[in-house]
Amino acid sequence: MRVAAGVDVGSTQTKAVVMAENGGRSILARALVDTGANVRKAAENAFLTACRNAEIPPTEVGFVVGTGYGRYNISFGNAQLTEISCHARGAHFVCPSTRTVIDMGGQDAKAISVGSDGQVLDFVMNDKCAAGTGRFLANAADVMGIGLEEVGPLSLRATRAIKIATVCTVFVESDILSYLAQGKKAEDILGGVHLAIAKRTLSLARRVPIEPDVTMTGGVARNVGMVRALEEVLGSKMQVSPDAHFMGAIGAAVFALEKMDQSFESSMWRPEHASGSGH
Amino acid sequence: MRVVAGIDCGSGFTKAVLVAQNGSPTSSILGKGRAKSGINMEEAAQSALQSALENAGLGRSQVDYVATTGFGRYGVGFRDIQVTEITSGARGAHYLFPGSRCVLDIGGQSTRAMTMSESGKVRTFKTNDKCAAGSGMFIARAAKYLEISIEDVGTLSLQATNPQPISSVCAVLAESEIINHVSAGVSVENILRGIHDSLADRALAMLKRVGMEGEVTFIGGVALQAGIVKALQEKLGAKVNVPPDCDYVCALGAALLGHKRLALKENSASIQEVS
């Protein structure tokens, strides 16, 4: 059995996945930690926790691929890949019929067009604005004085979703306050907020363009309200795996197993190559 | 003598200015006052007006007319008239700097640029209606995270030795960039000047889009910060006019426009009486 790992250092949370190849490929363990200010430490923590969860000594992990915005801060990584490649690859591993990935993370939103082998065909990315990111939702939750995990379920109970014209995190904050002051219901406000963000994210995603199956990845996939709002605007169901949050790390681990093969092969070829050059 | 109150209901603060006119077009500013804006715009407007009245030593009954402006202008029930903050800002800036043809107004949640005619009429304008990028909120959030008071931002920024650029457009995402700078050991002064540089860049782009020419007058609460004024002047390569009460200019403009309206109304009333 050969073991490799993927570490996805996101802006908000760092994810690690340990994967084994033994005939087929399977996920042995996952770990999730807050990224915080010390990116290097977060990567290390996530990796070691995943190893512990997998009951595999870290020294037996043959190859580690880092991804996410903090990927170059991973001191123990053997290679780095963009989160775009890793999300596409991870989504393809979990759901091979994936042709479009919608990734909503802590600080950015992306849409990726995926080929039949899990390769990236095209992508669009929004990293200029917090709309559609976890930060946006965390901010909305803060303003309403509720927990981030309550925002989605509460929005599902909306009966008359309020029309929200702006998706700017700062403007929505004051909008929410004035709607609350007008006596509007929290669920109707949140219903409107989720719908506005879904529309904006999909108008970005349509530039790739969107082909079925659509797989949603990233931490925001855990928000049931956002999933439903996206499906409503999209007019079709999406694939939302319980591992959606780990998709980047899963993709990185798949790449790590493949890279391990290559480095194994190249090390086998080296003596032959050396003797060849000796003639 | 007629006294008109101009009340600017902004996203952060509500400002009131009392202006007197005595038949002739010369106006005099009697007093000013402000209050924090909240959910209830009417309440904030009342208390800003009250503080302006105390400042001027006048009673409420001495106010003949009330003109409101700013995003909460419709929320004030006791108003006689409301004008947009674009019109009032241009009018106020023109009163203070008659030679100015271009106004930059950066407030708590808004950025506006307008050009105006010789008489202070708005010709062209641009606003950030879609998002808070480039507005005072950008600075307010940074100050909150850095745990410094907003009043100190301007002077601290002037002490920067090696400004660190902030590339984010989004006021919310900029926070993470600031966190990175802090953990990399960048000084507060250098971070703040970086923020001011970034805002000045955005403001300049807006001024260019609006067709900036001649003297620029910089108004709004953010103009109180010396650091951004310096950054803007450096990028512009010219001095900009910053009135001492730069945050009261829209309220002043509203009061002046209120006077004009009041005079028209009284004129037409006297014509009706005659006929």
C-alpha cells in the first residue's frame, strides 16, 4: 500500500487528506483546522492530525501536494498545484461525471469547466469582491447575531424572500440592519441574501459555461441555504458531497499519488540513465 | 432674516448646518452639529439639528425651512425639501471654493466625483453605487482591526516610511491582506498609508472618468484624514482644496439650496397675494 497526502491551505481553513493506493484509491483520513495567522503551522497541524486519524506515521507518507492560497508556505510539501486543478481533480475523483465545479470558499468564488479526465478546461474566478464567499455569510451572521451554521437552515424557512439589490458585504450589512428595524423576519432577509448571492455567483459561472453535472465544492457547500438557492437559480440539482469542503485536498492527494508514481519511475530510470551517459 | 437648516443624513453620521440669509445673496453660517446615524434617521436628524441650534444659540422655532440630503434624506419627516447629496455637495463646495470645477466626496459608505459649471450646477457625476470599495468603510474596518481610533488614522499614515500596498478592492477582503501585513511585521503606519494610497488610486480613477479639470475640492468625512489628502495630492501632482469642515459640506449645500427654494416659494406667494 502506498500513501500520499494533499494539504489545502485556504484563507480561512486548512484541510488535509491522507489517501492510499492499494489496487484502488481510497481516502484514509481527513483533518480540518483554522488557518489563522500562522499559515505554516496550520498546514503542519492539519497534516499531522490527518496522519494521526489515519493511524499512519507521517514518515510513511510518500508524497505531499500543497494547494490553496497558502500552498507555498507548506514547509514539508513535495509539490504545489493551484486550487483550480485540485478542485477539478477532487470533484472528478468523488463524482466522475462532473463537468462544472462551483467552488465557494472563505474568500473567493470560482467556476471551473472540467474535462472527462478531471482536467481543467476553463475557469473564472472572483477574488476582488467578497460576495459569494464564506466571509460574506460570516458577516451576515454576525450582523444578525446568529451562528454561521444557522444562516443556511434559517434561510430555508423564508416564505417571502426580500429582494436584495446589492451584493456588497458592507452594503448588505446596513441593508440587513434596516430590514430588521422595519420588523422583517430574519428568515425572509436571509432568503433574499442567499438568492442575491446565488444569482451573482451563477452569472459569473455562466462565463465558463455551465454543463451538467455541476459539483459544488468549498466550505460554503455546507450551507444548505446556499445550495438550494443555487439549485433554484440554476434550475437543476447539483452534486454536493459530504466531502465538498475537502475537495481541494482530495484533488491534491490524488495528484500526490500520481506524482509519487512518476518520481518512483524516474528514480528507477536514473541508474540506467547514468550508465548510458557513462559510455 | 431667514434661517434654513441643511441636514445631511449619511451612513455614518448625520450633520446639520444652519445658514442665515438676509435678503441679499450673502449667506452666513450660524452653527453646526452632528449625531451618529442609526436605524432611526429622524432621531439622528433631530439630535444633529438640536446640537447645531445650541452651537448657534438659536431656538427650534427660529428655523424657517429644513432641507435634507444624504442617503437617509427621505427618512426625516420634518423636512420641507430633499436634495441629492450630489447636488448639495457641489453647491456647498462651490460656495466655499468658487473657482473649483470638480468635487471628490468620500463618505462612510460612498465615493462620488462630480464636475460642475461656474455657477455650481452639476454637469457630470459618478458614484460607487454597487459596492463599498474606496469608501470610508474600507478605512473604518482596517482601523477596527488594527485597534486604533479613526481620528488617529490620518496622522499615523503621515508617519509611514515604507507604505505597503493593499491591492484588494473589497473592503472586507482587504482585512485579510491587512492581517497578513500585521503577521509579517509591517508597522501600522505603513499599513495605513498603503490603505490611503489604495483609496487615492480609486478616487483618481473616478475623477478621470468624470472628466476632471481645474481645481479639485475634496469633501466628506474621509477628507479629514491628512494621509489620504497627501496621497491624493501626490498622485494628482497638484494641491486639492480641503475645507476645514469638509464633513459638513453637503449639509451646507442643502441649506443653501433650501434658501433658494424658500425665496422662490415666498416670491410666488407674494405674487399670488398681489394678483
